[in-house]
Amino acid sequence: MIKNDDLESMIDRIMAGLPAGLTTLGRDVEHNIRAAIQSGLRKMDLVTREEFDIQREVLGRTRARLEALEKQVATLEGKN
């Protein structure tokens, strides 16, 4: 998921791009934008960077184990 700093930066950019009349509404507009962005991100079913990194490590270990097993099978097949 997006970090709070990234979310704040995104909201700041959106607020800066709004016409002057809307920016005077201030907090209400910011609150609505924040809620819309967070809702959209939740619907995307994103994973955190930490979850992604963990799964990448698991995949790396699995790949290494698979390669070792393939070598072992090739060796065993060569003996027959």
C-alpha cells in the first residue's frame, strides 16, 4: 500500500491543482479527496512493500530449492 508520506504528497498536489474557489473550502475538500483516494486504494487490493519483499524472498528460496531438486533428479536419472 502507499505510505502515508506518499499519500500526503499526492493530496498536496491535488489540492494545489484545484481552482481557487475550491481550495477555499479547505478541510472539507481535503477530507473528501483523502477518503476517495484511500477507498480506491483499498479496492485495488494492493499489498504492502513489506509483504511484497517477504514473498520475493520466499520465491527466491523456492527457486533455489527447485534448482537443487532438478539437479538431484538429473543425477539420479543418469545413474539408471
